[in-house]
Amino acid sequence: MSNETAQQSSTLHFLDYWRVIRSRKEIVLAVAILVVLTGTVYTLMLPSIYASSVRISVSEDAPEINPFAVQQSYYSSYNPYFLRTQFEILTSKPILYEVINRLNLQEEWGSSGEKLTRDVAHKILANSIDVFQQRDTTLIVINVRRDDPEEAADIANELAEVYRDSRLDLAIKSARGAIDKIDEALKEQARRVEAVEEEVQQIRENLDIAVVGAEGSIDVEDIRMQQLEGDRLVAQEQMLEKKGLLEILDNLKDDDLMKRASRITFDQFVMTTIQQLQDIDVQLSSLDADYGTNHPEVKRYRLQKKRLEESLKNHLSNLRLSLETEYLIAQNKFESLDKALASVRTETIESQGAKYRPFRNALADLETERFIYNQLKSKHRQEIITLEVPRNPVEIIDVAEPNRRQVSPNLFMNVLLSIFVGLGAGVGLAYFIEYLDTSIKTADDVERILGLPVLGLIPQKVRPLIEEGPDSEHAESYRVLRTNLAFTEGGSNRGAFSVLSSGAGEGKSTTCFNLAFVCAQQGEKVLLVDADLRRPVQHTILGVSNRFGLTNVLLRDVPVEEAIKATSVPNLHFLPSGRLPRTSLGVLDPKRIGELISSLKSKYDVVLIDTPPLVGISDSSIIAKETDGAIIVVQYRKYPRDMLIKAKAMIETLGVNVVGAVLNNINVMRDDYYYYYHSYYSDYYHSSQSEELDESGA
């Protein structure tokens, strides 16, 4: 149940907003139409603007082919701020000033032969240019907007060319500046190298240092020490070789030495003798098998073998003695060279520590200065070659062409925007007026603010039913009002009732008459009393004379029976107001009013009294106090709520019984609730009337 209530509250809340828009639709439409017309006229008055775009590819300054560049990956050289920096350069004053000069825009944009100042031309040009990057590329689009498509294309192309030329000029200027600086440094370094060379030569001559090679780069003592070191190593190698061979010979016995002689030494005699011995062994083996050991030939071979063995043994013994001699000679040579090298090394170290230090330091300085000179010379040559290599940091991809289709003003978009803005402004103004409007707008306002039940809802443009006829569709609203009187707190629609309003013009008199008309139509005996002595209206509705009436009765000039008039409406009688005398003091005496109303109630079923407005006049309060109940007529969207609250408080202070309120003059076409209410009744009424006509015709 709570969910349903919440949904209803939300729906009603939304409908309340819609009701405001619907009720103020004239204001919303008027503001919307005014804004749309203004936007359309303003758009048509604007000059036509055309746009042309040139697209360029921008890269960091580098030659197309750099023979000295070290290969790098793309991401290591990526500069995220490069393109944004180029945006600023493209729209900078030097670039735009050059475009202005090349195209002579100061005179072109001047009027009557007068030349624009450069600052004014720059401001116009800067406002005509848009620069942006195409997403995920190094392409820059230069968009120019002007009232002449040819001029827009010329400016876009010229701007791209000026930017390209400026990048090339800047790169060349920077490279030439670097070359000039390097050239100056190279000349200075050459003078420093020459000075250090002279210093090295002077130190060498002063210290009497013997050197070999240009500039004294090789010392004679170093050469001598290197030669001694080489001879010493050779002598040591020979000594160790002979020593090892000698140790092998000493450890072998004679028989073993003879067996291994061919592996130890490569002496020709030894090799020949061993080969002969092997041949004799082969012959002996063959002869011994054929003839036996005592054969003369076998004995001869054995004797020959024995001689060869003795000869080999003697020869090996001589070799051992010779090897010992050679080893001693090599050992002596090595020891001599070692002593000589140690002596030379000691002398060289001592001399270099004291004598050669200035010379060595001067040579180190000379090497450093020459290295710097060579580096500068290499860089100088490199920059010259790089400068000669063609470079293209800016490439024009798409040339701007005149575009005959205007981009501004966009009539469709401006009108569409004007419609939205106009509707928004109209709705906002409607809500603002609604906020300022404190009048009664709904039946809920009556019940909430006045604390009164709503007895009837009367539509707009209702006339007296005597003019519209008893079958008028508006009569049902008053029948509902009559019926609701029976369900008020008193529980009866019989008696005397005063019809009140807080101010003039709220439809009180028409409501009072139509209620009396409906009651009389229902067969009740009704008396309509016009108690509005200052501005009587009821006699004009009925078309009767107002010469005698209520004032005459209260002044006791005539009896009430003579003042009451019959009307053309069955069961309806009328007591006019009469003419108010010049001195009205005492006319509306409460006692006389009370007696009169009591007398009339005894003769009529319903007595309805039309009273003056409550605010500013006391007559209605006096009359209402003597009636059985008071009905307050509230006009839809007329008087502020404070006025109604003040009127109600006034009559409640006097103890008047207010039975309810009637919301009058409702614009059913503005309010959905009343529209559906009125439409439902109108359809029902007309359908019923048609059925009755059909039945009567049948």
C-alpha cells in the first residue's frame, strides 16, 4: 500500500510540473517564438563564413639521411610535447606577421583605402585559425575560416609554407651557428696543441732525452730494456731446454739410452747407427733360422752388431758431455743477461722518476690536446656534411582548396538551438511566474490553505443559466454544488446561505444565481436575495426593476412580501437590493437582518443571499453571521492566498459557519485535471441528451 501511495505521489508531483507548463503555455510559446525569430534573424544577418584546411606532416628537425646518426628505437626518441609546442609556434606572432606581409593582408582587410595596423590584422588572423592534431598521428590540420573561400585557402596554404620555411631557416641557422662556434674552438685548440708541442720539445732538449720517433714518443732506454728482456727470455728458454734434456740422459742406463736414443736426440749418426742395428737384427734372425748360430755368416753379423753398439755408446757419451757444456754456456748467458736487465731497469726507473716526469707529463698533455683537436675537427666536418644533406621537417600532405560550402552560420543548427533555448527560457519564465503567483490554482490549494471542503468546480466563461437554458452543460457543475451542500457538516441543503468572496470580480453573483436556479429547477422553493447594496447585479440578470427591495424592507418602508418579486423561473423568487439611501448608517442592523432571515426561512426552502466582497466592506460579515452557513467563492488564479486567508479569518472571528468553498472560473483547457473532469461530464451530458432525443423521436 505504501508503494502505491509513493507512486501516486510521484505521479502527482510530475503532473504538477506539467500543469504549470500547460497553464502557462502561452508564455512558453511566446518566449520560444521570440527567441527563434531573434535567432533566425540574427543568423540571416551574419556574413557567410567558409573554411579551408591544409594538412601537414611534422617531424623533429633532422636530415633526411644522417650518415652519423646512431640507430635508435622510435620510443626512445619520442617527445610527447613536440606537437603541442608546434601548435604554439604555428599561431605565434612571427609566423602570422610573415603571413600578413606575404599576402599584404593589412591593405586587403583595410577599408576605404586605409591600411589596418599590424596588431589589428594579427588579431583578425589569429581568430580565423584553428590548429589541431589528427588522432594518433603526427599530422597537423590548419583550418582557416574567412568570408571569402579563395582567401581562406590562400591563407591556409601560405601559413603552412611560412611555417615550413621558418622550420628550415631555423634548422640551417642553428647548424651554421654551431659550425661557426666549432670552427672558432678548432682554431683555438690548434693554437693550444702547437703551444704544448713546443713545450715538449723544449723539455726534451733541456733534459737531453734520447728518443726515437716523432715528437719523442719512444724513449731509447725503453728500447734497450725491451731488447735485453727479449734476449734474456731466449737464453732462459735455451738453458731450460738443455737442462731438461741433460736430466733425461743422466737418469737413463746405457742399454735404455741406446733403446731410446732415437726418441731423445735427432743426431744423424745416432739415427743411422740405430737403423743399421735394426737391419742386422733382421738378417741375424733369418740366418740363425737357416744355418744355426755357429755359421760363419752369423758370427760375422754378430761381430758387426757389437762394433756398432760400442760406437753408438761412445757417441752418446760424447753427446752427453757436449750437452753439459752447452747447458753451462746457456746458464752463464742467462745469468749475465738477467743482471744486465736488472741494472738497466733500475737505472730507467730512477731516471724516469726524477728526470722524465716533466717530459712524461708534457707528453700526456700533448696527447689530450691532440685528442680534443681531432674530436673538434671530426665534429666540424660532420656538421658541414650534415648541413649539406637535404632535410624536410615539414611536409605539406594536402593543399588547401577553396570550399564553396559555408560552415557558418548554420541556419538549421542555430534555429534548432534557438528552439531549445526558447523552450527552456519559456519554461523557466513560466516556473518563475508560477513561483511568484500565490493565487489559488487547485482544489487542493483550497483545502490545504483555507481548510475548507471544495463544494464545486465551476468552469470558465459560465453565464447565468437563465441565458444558457436549463439544459446547459454548465448546469451540472451547480447541481454538483447543490448536492455537496447536503453532505457538509450541517447535513442539509435547506436554509439560508450567504455567498461570499474575498474580493470583487470572483463570480460570486453568477454562482449565487445559478445555484438558486438549479435549486428551483429541482422543485425547491427558492428565494434569491441581492444584499450587495453598493453594486447590485442580480436584477440585471433577471431583467427586473431595482427601485424597491431589501433596503426598503430594512428601513420598514414596505413589507417584505411586497418587495419580493416572482421571476420567469418556476419556484424562484427574487428580493432586489433596492436603492441605497445617501445615508446608509443603520440600514444593515444585525437584529433586523436576523429577523428578516428568520422570516424568509419560514416561507422558503432555500434562501440564497448575494453579499458584497469581504475585504474592505463589513456588510457581508453582518449578513453571513445571521445565516445557516456561508459559501466562499474563490476565483481560479486571481487573488493572492494571503487575501483569502485574511477574509476567512475575518468571518471566522465573527463566528460565521463556513460550510465550504467554490473554485470558480477554472480554465479547463490549461489544467489537465479540470480538463478531464469537464470533458467527461460534457461527453456524458451530450450522450445522454442524444439518447433522450432519440427516444422522444421514436
